[in-house]
Amino acid sequence: MNINFENRLIAELEELKKAGTYKRLRHLTSPMDARVDMEEAGDVVVLSSNNYLGLANDPGVVKAGIAGLKRYGAGTASVRFICGTYDIHRELEAKLAAFLGFDAALTYVSCWAANEGLLPTLGTAGNTIISDELNHASIIDGCRLAGARTVRFKHADMLHLESRLREAEGTAFVVTDGVFSMEGDLANLPEIVALAERYGAVTIVDDSHGIGVMGKTGRGIIEHFGLRGKVDVVTGTLGKALGGAAGGFVAASSAVVETLVQRSRTQLFSNALPATVASSALAAVKTLEEHPKLIEKLRANVAYFRAGLAALGFSALPGESAIVPLIVGETAFAIAMSDRLLAEGVFVTGFGFPVVPEGAARIRIQLSAAHKKKHLDKAMAALQKVGKELGLI
Ligand SMILES: Cc1ncc(COP(=O)(O)O)c(C=O)c1O
């Protein structure tokens, strides 16, 4: 062991602890749901999961995963093009494509892998990727791996995007989150699509926080804005509303998907989504299709919680998604606040630098269709107590 190196890491970790910015893993001993059992804090209401539709512990989703495991075993112990792929992958991909209104889809072990596979494959040398500055880290890293020149545009600034489009070389790819994960706001997709059409650009939307949440039937931000058929490529996760286990996908034209099968490195050099996860994700999509009321429940919970926060004197960032951020200031303050809330039986994470800019640390509240009024009321009472204690309200 290299002692100097180890000591350097230990010193850096100590610095994080001293600054109050050290992240601690919490250990759950029950399935993800409106509330969970946590080793460190007991019975807690969860306001920090992307389990937007409450499907992570849905009996049908769990049953489908068990059936998938029994039928297919753990996996093929190799990548798909070398060792074959399961029929359940094909079925899930066809379902995702049809659900979102695309010709085809391709799954990956995560949306991180999907973004990191997609962007370098499409964004080859001589072309330009134009990326919203607040895009998810997986998009940022995907851009870093691309041969194309990447330029950022100021968050949601359409004039800046247009100036970037005017200067672009080769094919321009405009890439944006659908729902921004730290702000909870929506991309201005109508304007982005119009600009892309005007400048002949390709549009790529990562709708990880939009699918299952936005749009009348949960098909995401494209449905929300009535833009079906107008966006070229969508990426998404199966690790949030659609079952919550893991997995990601790209939905696009057949030519894009075939190109990814041939060339994307996170597909060619990495194992498939486990068949058990593919099985439960397929069940999650079918459940969403059959029970659109889940989305109504989620929206009612968001409205109830936002109104409650406002009545308590909190001013959450506005937005239409299921993400409700409370900006509280410094990173250490946000982390200390989430610790206090945990002691009051509410699990909600404080996010700070470098995930968000220093000074804009936040408590990111996420609502779920699984929450009942009693969960939301308990969470609100804790927020009132801790908010008063910390001088926020
Ligand atoms: C916008 C966005 N894209 C991609 C991802 C990564 O998804 P996954 O957990 O499937 O890798 C996330 C997860 O945090 C996300 O918020």
C-alpha cells in the first residue's frame, strides 16, 4: 500500500468532515416506499427518492422481477453482441419505443451508461454538441468523451442557444435535461425544437425526471408540451419512476439505435441490463399505462405539499415537476438541516457544492404517488420545527 497516497486521501476526507460537507450513507432495511426503516434513524418518511410513482415496491413490479430471475437466471455473463440478449430486452425496448413514440429503443445498465454511450457515438469529430450548462453529470461526461466540440449555453437562455447554433460546425446536437434534477424546472422544449428546426440541429432530451411525471399519461416532457415526433432522441432511466431498480435507455429512430448497437462503447463493452430488472421495468411501464391515476395522485401530492410549504413561510423554487427545492445557502447548512430533519423522522437530502453552486445549497424535496396525507403532514411538521429552529421561517 502506498502510505503517502492513503494519508493524502484520509486528510482530504477529514477536511470534508471538518467542513460539514461529508456525505454519509444511510442503510435501509425495508423496500423503498413512502416510508422506510432506516438503521440510523428508524421509521422515516422519504422525501428524497425518485420513486415518483411508488412502483419500486409495487407487488406487480416485484413479482415480475422474481419471475424474470427464475426464468433467465442472473444474466448471460457477457455483453449482448457476444453472448446473446434475452427476449425480455427486446420486449422492453419495443415497449419503451412505442410508449414514447419512437421507432426503436436500446437499454443500458443505467441512464449514465446510455448518455455516455450516446453522445460520443453521435457527436463525432467535426460536429458540435450544444449543452445546457445545468445538464446532468452523465451528459457532461458523455460530452467530454465525444470527438465533437462541446459548447455550453446558459441555463434555459434561448438567445445564447441560438448564438451557439449560429456558430456550430458540422451537425449540431442540442442536448438538454427535460426536467432539471436540481432545480425541478423544465427545459423550454418548444423553443429548443423550433431553434433546432431553424438551424437543422438534432435534439437530444434526457427525460429521466420527466418520464412517469410529466404529460397527461406520464410520457414525459414531450407529451407535456405536445411535441411528439419533434424530438430526435430521448434518453431516460429505469431507476426512477419506472420501477426504481436501475437501467437506462435511448429511444430514437431505427438508424440511431442501430448505430448505437454497432458503436456505442457502453453497449459494446458492458453487460446487459439484468433480465430481472428488465422484467420489473417492463411491468412498471405497463402499470403506468394501465393506471394513469398514479400521475394524478403524484400531482395532487405535489400541489398539497407546495401549498403547505408556502403556508409555513418557505419559498420553494417554482416548478411543475415533482422536485421541490428549498434553497438554504451554504453546503454545510443544507447537510446539517437534512440531519436535523432525519432526527425528526424525515429523510431528505441536502445538496451542496459541487453538485450545485456554492451559496445555493438546497434541500431537494421529491414527492411520490406513494405518499399518503399522513406522510406529507408528518414531513411538513418536521420542516416547520426545523425551519423555525434554523431561522428559515
Ligand atoms: C437527468 C439524469 N440523467 C441521468 C441520470 C442517471 O441515471 P441512472 O441512475 O440510471 O444512471 C440521472 C440520475 O440521477 C439524472 O437525474
